[in-house]
Amino acid sequence: MASYELNLRDYWRIIKKKRIIVIVTVVMLGSFSFFFAMMNKPTPMYQSVASLKIEKSTDLTGMYMQSFNWYAGDEMATRGEEIKSIPIVMKAAQIMGLLDSTLTDKEITSNPEYYDVVDKLKKRIKTEQEGLTNIIHIKVTDYDPQRTSDLANALASVYIEESFQIKNSKAINAMKAITNQLAQAERNYQNTERKIRAYKNQNNLLLLEGTASRLSADITVAQQELDELRSDINQIDNILFEIDQNPDYIYFISFDLLLNRSNTVLTALQSQLNQLSVNERQYLQHYTENHPTVTEVHRQIESKQRRFIEELKTYRETLVQTENNIYERWKRMSGDYRSIPLLDFTLQNIEREMEINKNLYQTLEARHQEALIKQSELVNEVFLIKPAFLPTRPVNPTMIGPTTAIGTVIGIILGVILAFVAETLDTTFSTIDDIEKTLDTTVLGIVPYVDIEEIKEQLLEKIDSPISDEILEMQARLVSHYNPKSTMAEAFRALRTNIHFALMDKGYKCMMVTSSVASEGKTTIAVNLAVSMAQIGLNTILIEADLRKPRISKLFGIEREPGLTDVVLRRDDLDSVIRTMSDLMMGTMATDTFRTDNIPGIEYLNILTAGKHERNPSEIIASKVMDKVISDLKERYDLIIFDTAPVIQATDSTVLASKVDTTLLTYYQGKISRGTLRRSKNQLEMLKADVMGVCINGMKADVSADYADYRYGYEYQYSYGDKKEVVQKNKT
């Protein structure tokens, strides 16, 4: 691949060349971003924040009381949940006037309409601790900015008041409650002590101790058996359900892990099923599913599966029956156990009751001492440090503009990247240097790209009378004759100059124009080159050597027969088949367009058409008579131009290249890959053909770096003396 330095102009050329990719990418991503932002456009939400400071008691007794009552969990998290609690929100709603202040909490919670108001307010509240401090922020988010600040301030006010009342009333209420509980606990403790002493004196507990122990042990064993049986029944039900959902579950059941009681029949059936499954997989490696052996194994598997399920259900019924029997035995033993006057159990209950009363008494005694200290303290722990203000901006602003801008920028970047990727993957030539270095040849001419329809429009503007589409197509192709002052005609003159001097330098008179594949414009270049050569007075003959798809006769509006094939096959002589200017004027083209007083030179042009169609064009070209024809024409004419078939698609041009002096290879910009063009040149050089150079056709300013500064259009410039008239059409 040819290497050349890229500058900013080359980058800009690539972007212009692949502008469709860039534009489509930008439009798609920009539009997607815009519509995405529009579809996700949020309703404006406002947020207001009120901040509370939670003070902790700093004296020793207060800290002890807090650790005893409050701090089993995170205090600040608890405070946050309290602020969002239903009672606090209900009071805040009453302060805001959303609910009647005379309503009680019970009336509000029992009325769905009132409670719905409270529930909606609660969902808009969020509390958050400020780092590791003792500051809590009350954040209220709502569609109404006024309601956010009112609700945040109302919650702060209600919580401060409620906290103050709770903290100050707790000491008295706690003292009363603890005193009453302590007196009752003391009485209960003393009563249980007296009850134990009297009970021990009245009863002898040792005689019944053995019977109670035995029955207790039997009941425990029976209970364990019941638990195991019920667990196995549940597991079997689960197994049956899983098998119903997935029959393959049979193969993965582990009875040792799932059941407390083993079943050898089920284990054996499962083992047989696993073996049959292994056999089936092995047979399927060698046989199809319809093979008798595979069918038999499949039938055995289905039979074993049915038997497995039936055995599993039978085993479940056995377990259920066993469970019923053990349950009846357990009920009988339990009745016997309850009917025995086990006085020692009663004693144990009494002793346990005494122990509970003793612990409760000791705990309440300690709390009573702490409550005496707490009663003397009045604590205010919650302070408002920042009220909520009326918000002026939503917390969820619309991002339509930024999102669209970001999507557009990303689209531009992605489009440029895709453009360069597409340029990298392009296997065609982009520069003249690339062509010359790759083919080791010279670019003799460049024909710019012009839409043929635009040429037709220009011709119609110059012609007063209407003409047929066929004639208009012919005139559009012969631009060197019909529009000699156009950019296209000037390009052919530049090509003529380079070729003329190249031929003069080597003394060549016979050349061939070909291309790699069809539709690269070789015929148009050959025709216009011949016209341009004739315009400078060279006695030129244009030969239609593309015997497979001849077009020159159509372009000039003359008959195809007789022609070259007739001369080679000796049906006609050479002089009788050569078309001169008089033959052209008698053709289907308008005769007034061949007036030599406007553009001289057409009288120096002769044409040798293809002639009658033959099935062996390659043999005709390769014949010795063809060599004689070329030799005769060299004696008569200053320049011989052959229009031949494409090199890759036919061997005609390769054979003819070895007979003519030199060859001009036509390359249409972007039509074929560099490998195809290189192969065409190599194929010509294999037969020792001289390749004069390459003519680039269809060159666009945004395709080639060499023509990035040019603007090609169908432009006509006429100059007569001191007056100058410029007519431009479709200037790009």
C-alpha cells in the first residue's frame, strides 16, 4: 500500500468524502438524544430542608439512663424514623391546615380519606444525618415549592415539641410505673418463697420420679419419630412435584440426603434408571432415535419411571400409616404422663416462678434508683438550627439541551471515526501518487466527474429544436466536439497533450485504450481523445476493436457493418469499410452539429467500426490478418486509436496489446480495487505490452486528495475578444 503523509486538508477531504456517514451518525445520535431527553423529561420537583440538632445528656446519671433505655440501636437513625412517623406527620398536616386540628389520631387513621393525605405527605419526607455529627436534615420533595418548606418547618416544630414533652414527662411517668411494679414484684417474690416452703413440707416427691422420667423419655422418642416421618412425607411430596415438573429429576435424587429412612427398592430403581440412561446415550452415538435398540431402551426407561413413581407413592402411604400409629401411641403416653400427679413438676414450676420474680424485683430496684435521679432533670434535646426556605429552583432540571448537545458531539466524534474507518477499509486508490507508486507508471490525464444528465441539460439549452434522447446521449458523450469549451473537453485536451508528446517521444503511432472492467469509461475516453487529436490536425483513425460490446458506432450514429471483422475475414477491403466525415454526416445524428466552421478538425477523423458480430473475437484479434491491417493503417494515418474490451473480462485486449505500440489503461475512480488494477497492468505486461500510463476517469474533488482544491461542475466559459461570458451549471 502506498504511504504518504496526511495533513489537515487530507483529513478534511476524507470527512467530506464520507460526509454521508458523518451526517447520518450525527443526525441519528442527536435525534435519539433529543427524543430520549424529551421522553424522560421530568416534572419539576422542589426540595426544602430543615435542620435539627440532637443534644445528648452529658451528666453521668443521664448517660446511664440513655444507655439503659435508648441506645440498643443507632440513635440518629431512630430519630430520623421518628420524624417520619405517622403521628408526627399527622400533627404536621394539622398545623399546615390539611387536616382539621380537632381530629384525634384514631379518627385520622380510621378514615381512608384522611389517612391518604398523611400517607402522601410521608412519602415526600426523607431524613439524613450530616456525616458523623448529631445533626439531622429533614428533606421534603414535592411538586409544590410552598408545600415543601411548610411541611419541613411543620415537622421540625412538631418533633421539637413532642421530644420536649416526652423527655420531661418520662421521669415522672417512669417513677410511678417503676414504684408500682417494684411493690408488686416484691409481693410476688415473697409469696412464691412461702409457697415453696409449704409445698415441700406437705409432699414427698421421690416415689414418682422414676415413672415420670421414663414416660418423658418415651414421649421424646415418639416425638422424634413423628418429626422424622413427617419430614420424609414432605420430602416425598416435594420429590413427586419436582418429577412432575421435570422427569429428569429422578436421576438426581439423593435419598440418603433427603430422607431419614432409606428405601432399598427406590435406590435400586434409581440405579437401574441411571444405567438405562447411560445406555441410551451410548446407543444414540451410533444409532438414530428410531433404531429398535434405542426404542427398546427408551421403553424400558419409561416403564422404570412409572414403576419408580408408583413405588414412591406406595412408600409414602406406608409412612403415613406408620405416622398415624406412632401418633396414637404418642397421644396415649401423653395422656398417661398428664394423668400422673407428678408433684415435682409443680415444684419446679413454682421454683421457676420464684426465680423470675426475684430477677424482676432486682431489675426494678435498680431502675427505681435511676428513676429517682432522672426525675429531677428536665431535658430539651432537639433544637432547630436551620429552618426550611421556599425553594426557587427544581432539583430535577430538564436536560434536553445538554443531552442533545452531548449526543450531537458524540455523533460527530463517532461519525468522524466511522468515516476514517470506512476510508481505511476502502481498497481503491485515493491519490495520483498512490496509483503511480503502486503501478510504477504515469498518470497521463484526469477526467473530472460530471453527471451525464447535467451535460444533456446544457445541450438542450443550446439547441433550439427538440432532438431525440438517442441523439442527445450521443452528443453528451462526444463532449470534445459538441462542447469544446467545457471543463470536460479541457480535461481531454490535457490528456491529448500528454499522450501526443509521449507518442512523439517514442515514435509510436498505434495505441490502444482499455480498462480493467466494464463501465469505466474507456470508450468515452477513446472517442473524445480521437476527436481531440483530430482537432489539432492529426490524421486519426478510431477503431472499434471491442467486438463483444461495441459502442463507437452508436455514439457516432453510423452503421456497425461492415467493419473490422469483415476486413480480417476478407469479406471486404479496408478502404470500403473506413468511415469518413461524409459518412458521419449521413448518419442518424443531426447534420448541423458537424459544421466545420465552428469547431474544425472532425474532417481529420476516420472511424473503423466493429463489423459483423462473430463468435470468436479473440481469434480475430490474434490473427495475422490483424497484423497486416495495423501495418497498413500505420502507413495511412498519423495516429491509430483502438477501443478494446476490458482486460479482466476478456482476452481480446491482452492479445491486441502485444500488437499495438502502446496502451492507455483507464481507471474509474472508486470503481475497482487497487489489486484489480494492478492485475490488469501485470496481465498486459506478461505479453510484453507497453503500458503508456493511466487515465483517471470520474475524479471527484472530495474523493481524491490531488483534486481537493478543485470544484468540478459543468462550466462553460466563452471568450470573444474583449467580451467574456460565463455560464455555470451545477457547480459543486
